[in-house]
Amino acid sequence: MASIRLRKPGVWEIRVFTGRDDAGRPTQVSKTVRGTKRDAQRMAATLESRPPSNAGGRTVADVLAAWREVNDPVWAETSRRDYASRIARVLDDPIASMNVARLGVADVERWHARLRQAGVGEAAIRGRHATLRAALAQAVRWGWVGVNVASQSRLRQSKRAPREAMSAADVRAVIEAARGFDPAAALALRLAAVAGLRRAELAALRWDDLDRGRLRVDRSACAVRGDDEPIVVDAPTKTANRRVIQLDQRTVTEIKRLHDQRAQVSPYMFSLTTGPANPDRIGWWWQRAREHSGIDQRWRLHDLRHWTATTAITSGHDVRTVAGRLGHANPAMTLRVYAHAVEGADQALAAALGSMLDDVGT
């Protein structure tokens, strides 16, 4: 039920009952409207049409804390670290102290504007926005608010040029350079290229993950803070999913050869201890191999994974298969990231179809 009060000529105050808090006290939202009484009545009708809120005075910071509390036990270690950092950045802004029941689309978009004025990049803004949107989605499910205003807010869509891919010659060169100082390094980089594995997934590979040419990927290594030095823990993969990847015969042979030499050292393929390797070890291998190989220094270890996807798609393999190999939870993500490769494959398909028609006509 809404109440409308004239505060002064042309200025109206609207109050709408929104429910009760955890203690049973009534809660409400208020809105000031400048204009005629009809304008105030229209706004009152709009507020009344929204689902009731049980926010009970909770702030955006309270919603983020509740969201983190519920999800923290099931997040992968890397996700836990990333979300903690994003939440901390959201809490640095005045939006964190706002009453979530009164939070509007305009408040969220003004927050975006403040971040841009502070020099925050668009990718970082999207990450923080996604965190707020997920927390507000939980608040909607719990009945704290009726609408997820972050979902209704607009984000600037930056135009980015398609990411270039390494050549096969560059990939071969960097693997051979790694072979020159450590066979384990060469194998790690080969697996990054043929299986599209992430750095943390490589660091967590065990010898028993290989079974008759198929590699099981269901863990990742993550370095967490310890008292004196980082502690590497074995955690779920980034998407917490398990995937099985078929390997080529040469890669299988190299794994077995390294197993015969080093299996007694560690149950993990690339570790010198009983625990998983530090992902930084894999990163150091890449940096050294890149330097020794003479390839362009702009290439990153992650570009081996990018080469996997781009080569697979342009070779005509379907996106769903490529997404499964990469461990993407949804093929739509693969399509977004590798749209340029899909376009390249479509050009090849067009040429093949046209050629078939031309052959029929001759």
C-alpha cells in the first residue's frame, strides 16, 4: 500500500510498504517525485507493482557477505581468491553502504562511471559487476529484494580485435627449446598445446591420470598463503568439472618415458615433492623456453591453449567438441572467445561447398 504526501508545491513524497524484516518490523521504501500529483500516483503504482522486499535494512556489503558465506565452501581455490579480491574492490566504493532495497539501476551505472573516472579498466569493471550481479541474484532468490538491478544495468561493450594465434612453427620451436633444458618442461608445454590445459591443471596432473591414451583432468594446483612461504594445494578445476581428453600416440609415449624416469620422485608429473607442482614452475618453464626459442616475446603460456582451440576450429572440428576439450562449461563461451576462428572455418566450408557444385556442373 502506497502513501503520497505533498512536501511542498510540486514535490511529493511516496512511501510503499515492502514487507517485514527478520525481527518482524515493517520495512518500506520512499521516493521523492517532482511534478504533479498524477506523476506521484504513477510512481506509486510502479513501486507497488514491484515484488516485495525483505531487505530489512541490509546493505550491498551485507548481500556480498552473505553470498560469499554460502558459496565459499564450494568454490575452487582460484575462484575463492578471485571473488575475495573483487568483493574487496566493491566494498571500497560508496555503493557498498547503500541499502539494497533502495539500490537502483542508476546507482549501479553511476558506480561504473566512478570506476572509469578512477582509471579502472573495462575488464575489471565487468568482473566486479558480475560479482555484484551474482550476489544480487541470490538476494532475489532469498526474497531480500524483488529485482536484480545489476542485471538491468548496461555495461560498456569494448571493441577488441580478435586475438592472434601462434603458428605451428612457433609452438614446435618453444617445445624443442624446453626439451633442451628439461624433458618435463617440454612435456608440459606439449600438453598445453595438444590438450589445451591451463597452467594450474598441468601442475596438478598425476601419473595415474593417464589411462589407455586418455587423460583425466579434474584438479588444479593453487598456491595459497602459508606462514613462511606459499603452500600448493590440490583443488577442483576452474569450472569444478571433470573431463577426459584423448591424446595422440607421441604424447602418450613421452608421458610413459618421463614416468619411467621420475615416477619414484612424486605422484605428480611435474612436481619434485609429494604434492602438486607450483603453477609458477610451469610459468617459469614457459618464460625460459620462449626466450631460448627466439619466438616473439609477446606470446604467453595461455596462447598454447589458444592455439589448440583456433587450430581445432579452423580444421573443421565442431565447437562442442572443442569446448569439451578446453573444459568450457558452455560451448557459447567458446563461440564468444573464438568467433574469429569460427568465421575462418566457415570460409573454408563455403569454398568446399562451392567447389562441390562446380564439380557437378563440369
